[in-house]
Amino acid sequence: MIKPSKKEQLGHLLMHVCRLRGKTADQFMEQNKIYRGQGLMLLFISEQQDLTHSEIAEHLNISPAAATKVIKRLEEEGYVQRQSDAKDERVSRVAILPEGLAAIDGIHASFKRLDEKTFLNFSENDLKQLDDYLHRILQNLQESHLEKGD
């Protein structure tokens, strides 16, 4: 059996870390009775009122269809409300409702717990180095993505 290269090992490790962080985020978000994607969207909507589905999707780097699906779930739970745009009724805007605002503190607390758990025993220098490494990886992947025209 061929031993994986260091880059392959790190690639697998990075995928495992991302997957486990996502699962941990879901566990922490369970107390808020929403999923992490819904929590991220609700936080964004609470900070940027009356956005369109497309604006939300663009900011969260998801497809408009995925944004619409999450918005619909949040609306069903009473966290947000869709309203027709005053200038163009074909466009709907999303506004947070009192129930959504009430959930914000719990969502912030869940993400804060996630970050504390993720970076437990990291020094400030460790965090700076990791930040540098992750930004370099992100830049590499963004450049690769642009080269392929995706």
C-alpha cells in the first residue's frame, strides 16, 4: 500500500476537521432548535434588514434556491417574514420578526462556544499562524476556482 503524501494527509485532515466542526456546530445549535445554516442566515438577516433572497444568497455564498429553502423554514418557524418589495412586487424582501430577534443571543452563544471548543489551548501566535495558513489555502482555492471558470 502506498503511503499518502503529507499534502494528501493534510487534505484529509482538513476535510475531517471541517466535517467535525460542522457536526459540533449542529450539536450546539440544537438548543436553539435550528440548524447552523439557519443560525448563520438569521444572524445576517438581523444585521442587514430587508434584503432580497439573492442578496442573502450572495453574502452567504449559497445558491438562491438554497437561500429560499432556508428562508422558507425560518418563516415557518416564525423567525422571519417575506414581504413584497414596494418598488417591484416580483421581488420579496426578508425581515426578522420578534421571535427571530429573541433567538439571536442563543445563536451567538452557540457559535461562541463552538469557537472556544475549536481553539482550546491555542495561543495568540497559534491563532495568527493558523489564520495566515487558512487564508493562503483559501486564496489558492479561489484562484483555482477562477482559472476553471466555475
